[in-house]
Amino acid sequence: MFGRRPPLPLCNKKINIIIGDPIEFDLPAMSEMAIVQSQNDSFPTIGWPRTSDGLDEAAQRYLYTTLSEKIRVAMEKLRCYGKSFLKS
């Protein structure tokens, strides 16, 4: 349609929605672990401000990495489940 996206791009398309188990985060425990780990590891700093609960930049980056990895693992499990579900 002249280089434009169609008004209803998903019309007549099959959509599968896969819902997994909730992802639970124990933020207080994860924050404490981030503080401990940030003292042991060295991250190059880029100037993040300290949070109100006392997390410096290194702890924030460790916490962000931990949360992201947990989400990535859950999404990968859903992706694998979806592939096996669609094959059957």
C-alpha cells in the first residue's frame, strides 16, 4: 500500500499467547546481595546517582543485571515452551 503499513496488520493472522508462571523478585534480599557483590567487584562508573535506599552505582548495575537475567531466563523458557507447543 504505497510503502505504508496496512491498517490492520494482524488481520487473518494466527496469534498464540503463552503465559508462564509469575516471576517473583525478593527485592530487599536482591538489594542486599547487590551491595555485597558491588563491594567485591569493580564496575567502571559512569555517574549514576545513589538511590534513596543506599545503592551506589555498582550495586544498581549489579541489581539491574540480576533482574534482567532472571527475566531473560523466564522469557527463554516461554520461547522454548511455545516452540514445543506449536509443534504438537
